[in-house]
Amino acid sequence: MKRFSKAQSTLEYVIILAAVVGAIIAVAAALKPKLEGGYDTLGTTMKDKVESVSF
């Protein structure tokens, strides 16, 4: 009977791990457009600043 208990505990950990990984992937997918937009804005701002500097 002990063998099944250990297998059950392992399965529970695998299910929890899968749920956590799924949640991380869902959050990343939801935030991806905002992050890409932020990087584009940052890149454009930096480019404009560099181009405005005269040597």
C-alpha cells in the first residue's frame, strides 16, 4: 500500500507543477503585447535622443 501512497504524492506534485507552469505561460501570453509595445517605445525614444545629440 505504501507504494501507491508515494505514487499519489508524486502525481500531486506533478499536477501542481503543471498548474504553475500553465499559469506562468498564460501570464506571459497576456503581457507579451504590452511588453513588446514598451520595448518599441523605449527603442524609439532612445534612437531619437541619440540622433538629437550633435558632436
